[in-house]
Amino acid sequence: MADLKHTSTAAVSLAFAACLAVTGCAGPEAPEQDGGAEAAAADAAQADSFTIEDAWIKAVTEDEGMTGVFGALGNDGDQDVTVVAATSSVAGMVELHEVVTGDDGNSVMREKDGGFTIPAQGTHALEPGADHIMLMDLGQDLEPGAEATVELEFADGSTTEFTAPVKDFEGANENYDEGAGHSADHGEEGH
Ligand SMILES: [Cu+2]
């Protein structure tokens, strides 16, 4: 009896593995991925519902290594939209961060599991001390008055970009949660 159960479980796993290998599907609930951004665009891409207001980037020097992008993310569509990744020409690495209270009572920031979900017809705020887009491995100073472009990728693979001005701001100095990984890359705690 036990053997039979084990065998059938293995068979299911094998079938799932084959499914992954052949079609790239991730399970019965996975959305169709084959068409990528183009197919998604023809069918209400998440990027098309996305809006952003009052975007800005905290001014820093290149030596400081990283900074935050803030603003009011909006969704004027009838389905939730989720930002799952971001890139920027001014940063070697970009992450989607949240701020949480660490074991020592201090605020720490870390990658946000699942990214930023913007509810249908709703907004999701990126603010100092809360969720933000983290520009890391900066290749240049970001001085007040400058601008930088950030590209966002959504859960359906669609993308969009926006340009945000750089502004002076005191604060948003949460320490980086070293447990979140890749700490060796930037070597600097906080910013
Ligand atoms: Cu951060």
C-alpha cells in the first residue's frame, strides 16, 4: 500500500517535471506564458493598467551605493496588477523592498516576497520607511535635479518604464537586512 502511494506520487512529480521541461508551464493555474509581452498586450497587459504619480528618487552619491525610488503606484484596470521586478540604467541591480521591524527593534529593509501588488482601481504607495524600489550598485552620483529611468516588469511579463526626478531627502535610512542575501555585493549597510 505504501509502495503504491509512493509510486503514484513519483509518477505525478515526473509528469509535472515533463510539463515544465516541454511547455514551461508551472502548474495548472499558471497563466499562458508563450506569447510573452506581445500576447499579453493584446489582452489587457498589466503594464497598460499601470500608472505612477509623484515619482522621485532620493539623492545620493555613487559611494553610498544605493537609494530608493518612491511614488504612488496606481492601477486603473479591473484586475490586480503586480510589479515583480525592476531595472534601471543607473543601477547595476534593482530590487523591490519592504521595510520591517527586525529582531532588535530597528527597521530593516529586505526584498518583498511576491513584489508590489496594486489592487484593481487602487493604489500602492512607495514611501520612505515603507515599500520602495531599491537601486543598488549605482554607477554614478544621483544629484538633485537629475532624472533616472526605471523599467518595471509585471507578473504577466509586460513591462513599462517611467522617469523620476532626483530629490534631496533626509531619512529613508533603513538598514539593509543582511539576511536577505547578496550582502557581499554592496558592502554598505543602509544608505
Ligand atoms: Cu531598500
